[in-house]
Amino acid sequence: PSRRRIPYVIVEQVLKLYREEYFDFNVKHFHEKLEQEHGIVHSYTWVKDLLQRAGYVKRGKGRGGHRKRRERRPLFGQMLHLDGSDHQWLCLCSGERQVLLLVIDDAMGKNLAGRLVEAETTKNCMLIMKEVVEKYGIPAQLYTDRDSVYWYTEKAGGKVDRKHLTQFGRAMDKLGVEMIPGYSPQARGRSERWNGTWQGRLVAELRKEGIDNIKDANRYINDVFLPDMNRRFSVEPAERGSAFVSFGDADLDLIFSMIHKDRTVYADNTVRVNGLVLQIEKSPYRICFARCKVDIYEHLDGTYSVVWKKRVLGRYNAEGKLIYQNKGPTPQASRGVLS
């Protein structure tokens, strides 16, 4: 059974209270009394829907198409929203547009991370999710749109291919995070409303502060704006506790990487990536790696790792120079083995 399902005894109690004691109360008034007088705490939407389905109150005439609002997840960390909003956030930079990446908890409406970037790229999306995982832990679910960073789709606007993972999707799969695609702006209603709220406030504040660059904007967002938004708009979750789980000894630096798979090593024990030549040094694992297939992990800090059969052979800086070599199975080399 669903964890979100309300116990039947509570449903019957609410209906009996309305039928016998509060039959002439409007839904909002009744909802307040349920909490104040009877300790029954559920959303206004749930109470209204229950009374309407029971025939105790009439459905109002909607303006245009009516869409039922989805209830929040009850637990902190049960589902996060990751969304990018393309907008002219820095109005002092005439004509330039930026993307605001937000990670928001569904249960609380709490902003867990915010980052202004030039574009919604795989690297930028990994950076903000890594920040969240390091601070809070691993969430149960992640809700996104169908941008190519998150999903592969055979046809534009079509269904996502869950078997063909993007680099970002592979990282989430490795962490055990269930990804959920949004198929319309209406389905992403909560994310869209959050973006609208930020657009209505952040642009004016950045202008007032005289901020005209991404670096200073991110400092202001994280030090001032994001905490203020959480104080104003976050709510208490329906249930106590947290659905976040610790990442334990998982190597987040490797998980949050772009992987270049099955690269062939040349006869001189070099392998190439992004125009760089990485030299594989002598190793106790193999005399020569010529013609071997290796994976190259491109890390978020611009460095690279060469991996052979789940073993990190070496780490290289952004210029391709060796900065760490795995010299064999010693206690210090445990970080050189992938799970």
C-alpha cells in the first residue's frame, strides 16, 4: 500500500465530524477546526476533495480547465525538484540571459540549493546535486523536466527512454535515486510557481544591490536571498523524519563525473580525451596497457581519472599532467578501487 494513503479510520472520522457537527461550515473553516479542535492535520486540498467526493459540498465552477493540485510528499527528502529557469536574471547586464538552477524539497517547499549559471549543462546540474547530497544525503526521488541533460527521448516531446541513461541519469542511478520526468508545465506546476516567485523577487533585489555578474549573484543568493525565501515560504512536512540517506563511503567525486567509456590505449600507453594526452605510468596491475579499453572520468573540478577494470590507474589535472598514481593494493590505495 502507498505510504501516502490516509488511514481509513481517519477518513471516516473526518466525514462523521462534518456530517454531525460541522455540516454548515465552509471547507476552510472546517479544515481549521479539524486541526485546532481534533488534532487532525491534513492538507486543505485533501479535506476539500474528500468532502466533495462524499457529496457533502459542491464542486465550484472552475475558470477554464480544472486541474487537481498534487499533494506534497509527506517526508523531507522523499522527492526533490531540480529545475532550470532561463531568464534575464541580471538586468544590469543588458540583453544577457542566465539560468537559475534550483533544488527544492517537495514536502517543505524548502530551497536546498540555488545556483545562477550560464547554461543548464550536465556539469552544472551535477555540481548542484553533488552540493545537495554532500549537505543532506541521498533523496528518494528527483523530479525534472525532460531536458536532454536528464533524459533521452527518441522524438522531441515524446516519452523518455529509461533504459538509455544520460550522464546525469547514470549518476542518479548509481546513487539509487528514482528519477521522475515531467511531461508538461502543468505537471511541473509546483516548480513553475517557485520559478515565478523567484523571478518576481530576485531580479529586483539583484538590481537594487548593484550586482551585475554571476559570481556576486551566487554569493548573494546563498548568503541572503535563499535563506530569506525559506523563512517566508517553506512549510513543515506532513510527517516527521527524513527520507534522505547517508552516502556512506560512496566516492561522490567519481559518481558525479562525465564518463568517456571504452577508450583504447595507444601503443605508447597513452589515451586521449578532449584534446589531451594522458600518459599511463607503469602499474603493478599490468605490464603494458596498449590496446586495452579504459574509461576516463572527467571530474567536476576539471581533472581526469583513468579507470581500468574498476581500478583508478591515475588522476590527471586539467592540462593532462599526472597528479596521483595508484601504485598497488596498499591500505592507502583503497580509494583507487571502484565498487
